[in-house]
Amino acid sequence: MSKFTLAVAAAALSLAAVQDEMVENPEYKGWAGQKVGAWVKWKTEMDGGGMKMESTTTTKVKEITTEKVVLGMVTEMDMGGTKRSMPMPDRIAPAKVKKGTDSEGSKCEVTAEGDEEVEVKGEKYKCHWIEMKVTSKQGVSTIKHWRTDKLIGGVAKMTIKSEKMTMTMTTVDWKAGE
């Protein structure tokens, strides 16, 4: 085998290793150190093509290991004066994700970041925000997270904007697991 062939093979393997590089998952990190039963409640405001809706979503730790956290989610909506509770499928947030992806494997490209205070339950939290272009099975969206390690789950606020809707989720309550 020639030196050139060996160099090309080594370069290809190096590129594959970089493309498959595993990094810490921020979603997992937000729950790390919590116990089963820890939860966070979000107020969600959504505008989809002129139709506005509000709901709350409670995310609760069902299982946590050094490899993953399993999160149960329940959304509650007021539909014409009747409250409806809608359980959602469990989410799994692995401890590590492929660089440039999220927990679901969607492609994520950081477009901006900075620092800002966010008010939650009457208290201001210093947060680092990251804005990303996310390409998933549902299409392209812009997601912005305001993160702090002072809150369970690690996210004080999140916005999601796509061609068809805008959604803002703000943390309103939380409790550590026991």
C-alpha cells in the first residue's frame, strides 16, 4: 500500500471520527444530579397561523442513569372551559449526542449566543442563551434556549419559530425529586 493511499485512508478515518464525535447533551445536563420524581412546569403560548393557544406542560424524571434520562410529559389545556390532560410519549435524553445534533438526532447549527437575565417566579436568573437552526423531520425551525443551572431541567425559557408557528415556553414552577 502506498504512502498516499495510507494518508488518504487516515484522513478519511479522522474525518469520520470528527463527524461522529460525541459531546455532552445540554438537555441531559439540565437534569443531571436530579432524582426520579423531579419535575418542571412550563407555560406554553403558541400562535399557529393566527390560532392562539395556551397550555402548561409538566416534564418529570421517570428514570435517570449515567447514560440517559427518561422524561414523562403531560400537557394540560383549557378547551372551552374543560381542562384536558394529554400524556405524551416518554422522551429519552442521552448523556451524549453526536456533535451538531440534539436528543432526537436532528441537525443543529448554532447561529447566535449571549447572556441575558430571565425572570422566573418573580426572581431573575442569569442565563446563557443559544439560538440554533434545527433541521428535523418536521422541517426547519429556529430554537432559542435560555439556560441556567439554577433551575431543574436547566432551561428558564425557550422559543421555537417555524414557517407555520411560533411557540414560547417559560418555566413557571419546579420541584426536586425525593
